[in-house]
Amino acid sequence: QTLKISHQWKAQTDARDRAVRVFVEEVGKQAPDLKFRIFPGRSLIQNPVAQFDSLQNNSLEMAIYPLVYAVGKVPEFSITIMPGLISNLDEAVKLKNSPYHQRLQEIAHANGVHIVTWWWTPGGFASKNREIQGPDTVSGLKMRAADPYFETVLQAAGASVQSMPSTEIYSALQTGVLDGVMTSAESFVSMRIYEQTSNATVGGDNILFMLLQPLIMSKQAWDNLTPDQQKAFEEAATVSEKFFNGLQLEADAEMRKAFEEAGADVRPLTDAEFEAWVDLARETAWKKFETEVPNGKELIGLVETSLQNAQ
Amino acid sequence: MTELQIGSLILVCTTLVLFSGVPIAFGLTVVSIAFLYVFDGPGSLSAVPRTFLDEISGFALLAVPMFVLLGSLIGSSRAGADIYEALHRWLARVPGGLVIANIGACGLFSALSGSSPATAAAIGKVGVPEMLKRGCPAGLATGAIAAGGTLGILIPPSVTMILYGVATETSIGRLFVAGVVPGVLLVAIFCAYAWAATAFAERNVTQPRDHYTLKEKIRASGTVMPLFAIIALIILALYGGYATPSEIAALAAMLAFLYVALVYRIVNRDNLWPIFGNAVRESCMILLIIAASGLFSYMMSLLYVTQTMADLLVGWNLNRWVMLLVVNVFLLVAGCFLPPVALILMTMPILQPVLEANDFDMIWFGVLMTINLEIGLITPPVGLNLYILRNVAPQVPLMTVLWGSVPFVLIMMGFMVLLCFFPGIALWLPNQMFGP
Amino acid sequence: MRAVIALIDRLSISCAVVASVLLASAVVIVCYMVVIRTLGYSSYWEIEASIYMVVAATFLASPYTLMTRGHVSVDFLPWMMGRRGARAIQAVIAAVGIVICLYMAWLGWHLTLEAIASDERSTSMWRPVKWPLYVMMPIGLGLTALQYLAEIFRSASDEAPAKAPLPRMEAIPEPVPGRNPPGRSETERRMPAR
Ligand code: NA
Ligand code: NA
């Protein structure tokens, strides 16, 4: 039996692609009868968002998939990007197997997918002419965030929020249709955003943008595995997480280098700036999530208590 | 069955089905569904409707119907006739002058739209009937526009190059700049060919060419002047940071509508229906073919045909230049069936490591590959630009359209060879601008 | 029979008129977006709305496109088979067309029902429901199958196919007197109309 794994990133160099290859190798050690075929860089499904549909109807077995892409079908998944809720990689890693993780898995199961790994990545701002610090510094800028909750926060901070597909970002920054973007740190490099921006606000311990982009699986395919195979998957996931988190440091350095070589300034958010952003997010995005999504309040509460218990 | 055997079967079946006279869009759908069903099982069919829809629900493709509308506005009103009358009066002394003007327009439109089918549809709609009316050989007229239209993905901005840049992690800015000189050179070579072909066809003619006085030239240009204002506005909107390439199409269509409505007083229903009826008819044809080739690409990728072939030739361990030749022949054949973007996404993960190991510059290869994929747009059985021309100029037989594009295919192939011997054609400008 | 054909034709034309309105609206919306962005306002629904409209226009225009021979094909086989063979092949092609359109319409219909049942939405700030996008596929392709049926009837009753409104291109362009291109034979100049 061959399991297809689809994702949107570059083969061999991207952290997610490398981590999935580690995962496949680990599974192979314990369950050699399972074969995998990886389709990197959108080579199977051109629209990354649509991978979820293929997982749901089991025409695809596995994908590396930022869960927020599926909020059109599962609004609860917005919790995996909620601005300022989880403030750095350490916190995110500690949430593995927490009540929050378990609840998220239940929601995923109810929607036909199974979360296999616990891969989190940080992100931040990149901007053309103005350094982005606290919320007051985005006022009047034309920004793209790609996620409705971040858009809510940016709009509340006075930015003019623009929606456009990711393929247009590069040209939009180049010609000035956009002044800045918010996205994951790796995308700054892979989408060559550093070529068109002169400031980046990323890194450090105060990260506004933490995103879960795990390896997920069709629930049907998961249920078809034997208990031994499932166990192999879980152990391989743990190995891949260790590898993946190690790569994050590497990716951070690489991004820093790319920006600095392009002559851009890179800085983290200070404690005060971060507090101001989180206060704003709490009033806007979190509130919106709590009122608009049925389990919203419960999920935010779960993250907060899980984080406290993990300390 | 091995992937290679499946691939050969797909090649044969697709060619047969498409040449049978089934509409291209439906033929590609039939082949895709049949192969998915037979070689991957009924389960994979559940992905079919979304794949089909996804392909045309992207923002970048909005440009296509809007540029088609633009072409229809100019082409179905008297505006098109006036423009070409003015061009003809200015260019009557030059052999093939009108064809040259059309190729130039394709170059300009390519620079604006980033989309090959949009360019071919907009210019072809106006240009082909006017060229035919003035006695230009049909094959030259359609060939020039089909080929000129392909430049949309070479001359920046280009969505295809953005995806190549993302897929290979090469600088998109450099890629864009690298496409400029080859794009302009190709325009120039196409023009030279048009001039030579016309001069050759008229070699035994003793009858003098039409002649117009300066007064006549200027009089014919009067109503066309607003058009230059429109082009200037569009360029300003794009490079001034007011609109992205996909949005330009809408602005252009809107301005063209105002132009046609104000200058030619086309406002009533009887005049508008031919314009809009044709626009939706043509964009429907183009977009359904694009949707179906998305499905076809999905099928090819799922069955791992393209990837297996790329893997295979990578494993041959050939000499550097032989490998480059084999890779290009492979892309040329695959390009007959697959759209540029799909081919880049499927093959680059496999080809890139080998190309880099052989010390080929990835920016240079990006330009080479783009020209290669452009050829695919004007070769059957799946040559989108050919079918667009076929549709905007139904009076020209398909065989004439096909033969007409052959010289341009040969020119592009020759240019690819030139690019191999002189990589500087692509790399000189980016190296000047960004340093080596 | 003739009445049925006329009815189907009229239905297809009406859909194309709706498609035209949708396309024009999409143009207006994108222009509006560019203007308000230049003025410094946010845009969040315009792109998706125009995509919905263009997709709808594409599918709604499909039956009319078929009726006016707008779905291009490569007619090598019919061309090689001669007049009688071509007619037989046309019938087979129409049958294939009906089957594939109905099958795709059926798949699209299931997709629509699925989207309604799960309240599937787009992932933007605007969050429009997805089913109006999906439902255009069964509508458009279903009507295309119907139009194929009309084309079979039409060909059986030896009627000429409908023509697209091509004001300047309907006829073979006649060379303008006095400006005749020199040096080409009469046959080359006169292109056969398909
Ligand atoms: Na372009
Ligand atoms: Na082709």
C-alpha cells in the first residue's frame, strides 16, 4: 500500500519537507510494508488549500497542512494561528499532548482528518519603508495578512488591509500596491519577500504569529492502519518533531541572513510592543473568535490553562 | 503497468481523442477521468470536481476574461478598424508592416498582462481580421499573434516566472529582469521574420505599394489618440503601484468601454450584445480548457508519469550538454500536453538538483525553460494559443493556423540554442543591475 | 422539434446574457477595489466576489458557446473521413459530450450539496458560503448537455447551426478595392469559411 503525502514547499531544503522525510524513514524502520510517495511543491494539488478536501474524501492520504487553511470548513482551526495567544516556540512545543492538543484532535477527527505531528513555526512582519514596532506603527500602511483574525487586528490598528493571492505578493510589494506583509518566517525566504522589503520584525521570544502546520492524515486512512502501524506513526512523529524544532533555529538564522544580505533591518518585538499587540488582539481577534465560533471561548480557555499547567 | 507504459498510453489516447473533433475542454476531461478511474481506482474521482473548479477560481485567471472583453470591445466596434486603418497608413511602405505592428502590440500587452492566452485573445480578436482584410497571408497573421502572445510569460511581470522562482528558490526579481532582453530580442526576430516573409511573398510584384500623404495619415490617427492615453494610464497604474497585473485587465476593459461608448456611441443593446456575447463565449472556451488541463495535470501527477520520466532521465548520468538537450526535448514533448505552470511544479523538484550539480545557472535555465514552455502553447494537441486564434478567426482553417505557427516554433528553438551558446543574453542585464 | 430547438436556444442565449452582466459587474468591482485602495481603504470582498462572478459567467456561457461552435476542437478525423463519415463522427462526439457534461454536472451537484450540508465557507474575512460557486458547474454543464441534444436534433433536421453575433467577422473579409495585396493568387486570398 502506498500513502501519498502532498505539500506546497520546496523539496530537500524546506524544513517541512525534510522533516516529513525523517518521519517516513522512521516509520519505515518499524512498518516496512508501508510505502510513501511525497509530492512536494504543489506538484499534486496546485491549490494548497484544496488538499484538505482530498484528505476528507480520502483521495489523498497525508498532507503537511497549516490547519488555518481549512477554517472555511472548520472555523475552530483559527485557534492554531490566534494572534498573541502562544508567544513563542517553547510554549508551543510544551502544548503537545495537553488538553488543548487533545481537544483539537477531537475536532479534527470530527472533520475527517487526524493530526499526526505537532509542528509549529513562527512568523512576523516584513515592510518596505517603515519599521514595524507597536500597533500604532502600522497605521496607514497597506498590509496583507492572509488570515482573517490577523486582518482584524491590523485593521483595528489602522492599517488598510488588502486581500490578494500569495502569488501576487511579490509584484505588489515591488510596485507599492502593498507596504507590508505578515506571514511565516520561512515564507519570507521562500517567497523572496526580503528582496522587496527593507524591514523585518521577527524572532526573539515575543512572537505574535505562531502557526501550527502539522503533518495530517485522512481519518479513514488513519483508521485503516493496524495498531502497530499507528504506534509507529506516533513514535516517528516524536522523532520528526525533535528534528523539526531543531531546524527552526536554522531557519531563523537563514532568514536573518537573507534579510541582512539584502540590506534590511531585522528586529524582534520588545516586551512593551508585544504587550500592546496582545492587548489589541484580545479586544479584537480573540473576542471575534469567542463570539463567532461555537467552541471559541472553550478553546482559548484551554490554551491558557494548558500553558499555565505546562509552566 | 509501469509509469512509462501508462505515459505512452496517455500520449496516444490524448492525441487520438483530441484529434477526433471532441471539443478540447471535454476531450481532456474524458481522458483524465478515464485514466484516473482505470489506474487509480474510483476513489480518486471524488477529487475531480474540485480540481476542475480550483483551476479557474484563482485571481490570476480573472485577467483572461477581462482582456478578452477588452479585445471584444475594440474588435467588435469600429475602433479596431480605425486603429488598423491608422496603422496601415503609417506602415504601408514597410513590407509586413501591419504584422510587425501586431507583434509589437503583443510584446506590449505581454509586458502588461503576464498572461499568454489573454494576450493572444485580446490582440488576435482585433488584429487577425484586420490583417486578413489587408491581404496578409492567413498563416503569417495567426502565427505571429499566437507566437507573440506566448511572450506574456517571458516578458515581466509573469505569473509563470513567479512560480518558477518560488519552486526553485531563485530570485524572482532577477528572473524578471533576465526575461527582458530575450523577450525584446524575440519580438525583434519575429518582426524581422514577418518583414522577410512578406517581402519574399511579394518579390515578383511590380505594382507600387499604397501611399498616403502626411495629411491622410494624421487624419486617420485622430480617433485613435485616446487609445494611447488608455495605454499610458494602464502603464502608470501598473508601475506606479496602483494595481497588480491581474487588476490591470479590469482597468483596461473599463477604460476601453468608456472609449468605445464615448467615441463610437455604442450604448444600446444591439451594439453591446455582440461585444459581450463574444466576450463570454471566448472566455468560456479558454477557461474551460484551462480547467480541464488542470484536471489533466492532476491525473498526470497522481499517476506519477511526468515525475518518473524526469527521474529516469536524471538517472542516465549524461554529459552536461547532452543532459540539457534531453531535458529540453522532454519538456518540449511534455509541453505539448501540459500547461507551463503544472510542468514547472511537477518537474523542477526532480530536475533542479541535477541541473545545479551540472553547474547550470538556474536563472538562465528559468528563461530557457520559459521559452521552451511557450512553444508548448502553440503546438498541438494541447496548444491553448492556437485554439484561441482558431476561435477569434473562425474563417481561417485550423491547418493554416497550425502551419502558420511552425516558423515561429523554429525561431524559438533556434533562439534557445543561441541562449545556450550565449547565456549572457539572459544574464547580462540582471548581473548589471544586481551584481553577479 | 423545431420549437424545442428554439426553446433550448433561447434558454442558452438568456444564460449568456446573464453571464455578460456578471462579467461586466466583475470588471466594475475590480475597478472599484483599485480606486478605494488608492484612497487608503481596506478591501476584503471584492476579489472573491469577482472570482465568483467570472466562474459563474464561464459556466453559464457554456451552452451558448456550444450553440455557436465556440468550444474549439481539432477536426482532423472528421476532415479525413469525408462528408458522410464526418456526420457519423459528429453524432458520436455529441454523445460523448452529453455523457461527460452530465457526469461532471452530477459530480458538481454532489459537491454543492456537500458544501450546503457542511456550511462550507471561504477562508477570507468576508467568509462567503461556497455553494453558489459550486452550483454554477451543474447548472452550466447540465444546460450544455441539453444544448448538445438540441444540436443533435438540429443536425438531424438539416438546419444550419446558429451563429455567434460576429458583426465584422461573419463574412470572409473582402479585400478592399484599390488596396489589393499584390502578388497572391485568387485562391490564397479567398479563405474557405470552415
Ligand atoms: Na508578462
Ligand atoms: Na501544446
